[in-house]
Amino acid sequence: MVETRAKLKQVRISPKKMRLVAGAIRGLDVEAALNKLPIIFKKSSPVIEKLLRSAVANAIDRYDLSASDLKIKSIVVDKGMDLKRFRPAAFGRAHPFKKHASHVEIVLVSKEGVKASLKEKKVQDLETVDLTQSKKTSPEPVKKGVQDKKTKEPKEKKSKVSKK
């Protein structure tokens, strides 16, 4: 059985609210979970759906499996870093509160009887060029107003005096 995973960190939804949706799809087939997620009317539902599609894409890209061959093995929601904020209160005071975040990890596994093999990466033969051996000529710097390149004689300076 092949495992693939996808992680999402610092989602600005509290872990308590994310766990409600995660618990609803835990252990389901991928197709059943993708059909169920749009029906769940929670803020975290589209976030988890996108993460699930990412995990399926990882499995397709790496092991050449289809979405119907996969099952959700585990979905874990952990607490992320809190943002500490203050709310104004009476008499010039401030009350602290926290804006919660969460980390989500989905692990997919192939169903029993499905054979999956690791995809071979296509290696392209690239032509290498040794830049130290190339005979590139750089243009010579030109000193302004000193001498003409062709005749090696000093250039004449044009005066801007008008004749009357």
C-alpha cells in the first residue's frame, strides 16, 4: 500500500472548527469525501477540499494512481501559532484575546489490491557549455574625447560659440 500526504500550515481558522469537518471525512474514500465536502457549510470545508485535491494530485504525479484508488487514512488537525490582539474596553483599558490558527495534514493510502509503482523521472540530456573556455571578446572601453579609434589622433573639440 502506497502512502501520500499533503500538509497545510498556519490556516487562520481555529482547530476546533477545522476538526468538525475533518471528522466528517476521516476514513472515507477520496471520491466520497470530495462529494461530501461541498455540502458541509463550514468555513473550513473549502480549505480541506483544496488540501485533499492536493494530496490526490501528489499521488497521481508520484505513483500514477487515480482518485478512485485512494482512501483517506488519517487527517490530523493541530494547533498553530496564535496571534495576540487587544480589544478596547471601558475606561481606556484593553482586553487581550487570541486569533487561533491550525495545521492540517492528510495522509492518503491506496486501496487493497491496487498495484502502484513509483514513476520514473524523465532525465533530459542537457548540453553543457564550459564558459571558461569560450573565446568571447568584450568591447574595449572608449575614453570620451581623448582620441579617435581609426586614426589614433586627438579629436577636435567643437565649440558652441555662435558667430555673429
